[in-house]
Amino acid sequence: MIFKKGNKLNSILPIRCPQCHKGKFLEKPVYNFSSFTKVRSKCEHCNLNYSLEPSFYFGSMYISYGIGVAIMVATSIISNWITNVFSFKATFIAICAVLLILGPYINALSKIIWANIFFKYRGE
Ligand SMILES: [Zn+2]
């Protein structure tokens, strides 16, 4: 772990269980499209039930919206900085490409951030 024990980033960045930071959170790796960022039913390590209620992860779309907007702003700033002239078309294409490539990761990230809002780290 890079961050101090119990830091939520230890769960969010590697997409691990929000309670023990050890167990896997998703069924398959992020870029495996056969089960697109599907969350496991419970942690294999600490047995935490990942879904508090049916459709629990619908709320994570607010977070993915926020991440998406932040990435759009960052991409437009970087693409204008690289090309040095503002081109709506070039910026639009750059944003679409970045969002398409990062889409699955943004989706997984929003779910694990959402879970970290509701679950606390409890150590071993
Ligand atoms: Zn766990």
C-alpha cells in the first residue's frame, strides 16, 4: 500500500474492498467487457455485503458524471495547450477519445468511490 493504512485511496485506486482493502471489488478486471464493471455480491476476504439495497450502485452515476466533467475540462485544457489554438472540432474529438478509452475505468472508479462513502475501513 502506498498510502497510510486505512486511507480510502488504498481501496479506491486499486479498486479493492472498502472495508478490508484486500478483497476484490469487481467480478472481472476493469477492461474485461464480458461483465462490464460488475460488482461482486460480497468480499471474498472479510465477507462484506457490497450491496446495501437493490440497485445500490445507481447512485454512483452522480460520481461518474463528476469525474467525466473533470476529465472533459482537463482534456480540453491539455489539447488546447498542445495545439496552441482553440479548435472546437479537435477538442471535441480529443474529449470523445479520452472518455471512450477511460470509460470503463471511470465507471469502476465511480462505483468504488460510491461504496467508500457508505463503508468504513475496519482493518484486518
Ligand atoms: Zn473486504
